[in-house]
Amino acid sequence: MAGHSKWANIQHRKGKQDKARSAAFSKLSKEITVAAKMGMPDPDMNPRLRLAIKAAKAQSMPKDVIDRAIKKSQMGDAADYSEIRYEGYGAGGIAIIVEALTDNMNRTASNVRSYFAKAGGNLGQTGSVSHGFDRLGEITYPASAGSADDVMMAAIEAGADDVESDEDGHWIYCKVEDLSAVSDALEKTLGESTEAKLVWRPQSRTEVDLDTAQKLMRLIDLLEEDDDVQTVTHNFDVPEEIAAQL
């Protein structure tokens, strides 16, 4: 399996910090509302809602904002959102997966296609790049949760399939259907995780040069700034000497 992309993780965290809190909260609130509307409004009875709330708390979303998002799902005027996945290629043939929640699929498709074109990429058909990724549950812990060996043992006992650790933290992977159970089991031994979510994990990564990295970062920025886009996943990595120039 592909190693964890340290550079991508750092960029992702930096992007979250740099974004306006209101924009980040809007996307998190949308996922909470959709999760609550599709299942029970009680997180104890709704695994997707429980994960959405955990993600919101990881971004320091206030409890009253989370509660409002849940209540919105029970209101008759709540928008009907559709989940849609787009797949395409960025500069250098890098695979990109975009997941969105939208109340207007024509608008979202048009915007996503435009972003790819502006950044030197092109949108493909569903399935055109996802075959190069594995759909998995990912549970994140800070480095302070324990040594790599201790976390590995806890993950095995919890039913996880793989663990990656470095000085920045621990990333534990499991089957999609096992995410809630593995997350709950880990909390009993390691405490509460930073995040637990479904991810597309690339089976391999491609190193890119400075020009390609700049074009790809422009595409990712355009996509992440769109209110309908929830996640952007890619399979590229950047050597340290090039990352320092970005």
C-alpha cells in the first residue's frame, strides 16, 4: 500500500488553518445535516452522523452550531443534497478524486469541469481514476497517543488492517464497514482520536516537479474553495527540496 504522504498532510492542515472558519464550518454543517437526514438524528444510532460530529469537533466547531445543523435536518425546508463523485486528471496526469454534496448537480459539474480546465487538467468519467485508490476508513491519532509499536498493537486488537506512524502522528486504516467499530475499540485503549473518516488512499504516489506541483495546488485550491466540494484526494507527492519552494 502507498506510504502516507507527509507533505500532502502538512499542506492539508495548513489549508484548513488558512481557510475562513465560516467556509469550513459550512461544509462540516452540510455533512452533519445530510447524515442526520439520511439516518437517525441521534449520533449513537447513526454512525455517519457520529463521524461527522467528530470531524466538526476536530475543527473546533461550537456545540450550538453542531446542534443547529442536526435540527436543520428535521425541518421541512432543509435542502435536498445529492452526493456526487468526480474523477479526473490534473497536470502531469495526476489522478484527482473530488467528492461533493450539492443541491444543484448541473452547477457543481460545470464548476468542477471549469476548475480542471483552468489548471491544465481534464475531467474524466466516474471510475477513470478511482481504480488506483482503495476506499478505506482512516483514524488519526497524534504522536503523543503512544509509540509506533503500542499503536500498532492497539490497532491490531481493534481489528484494523494497517498503521502508518511518523513524528507527526499515527494513521490507522480499516475496512469501510469496520470504521465505527474499530474507532470505538481504539478509544478504549488510546483515548479519543483526532479524526475518523472514510478516505480514498492511493495505491501508489507520483513525485512531481515544481511547475507541476504549482499547477496541481492551484487546482486543489480552486476545488476546495467551492462550497459544494467536500473533499479532494490526489496521488502525487513533492520532494522536500521542491516543497520548500511552494
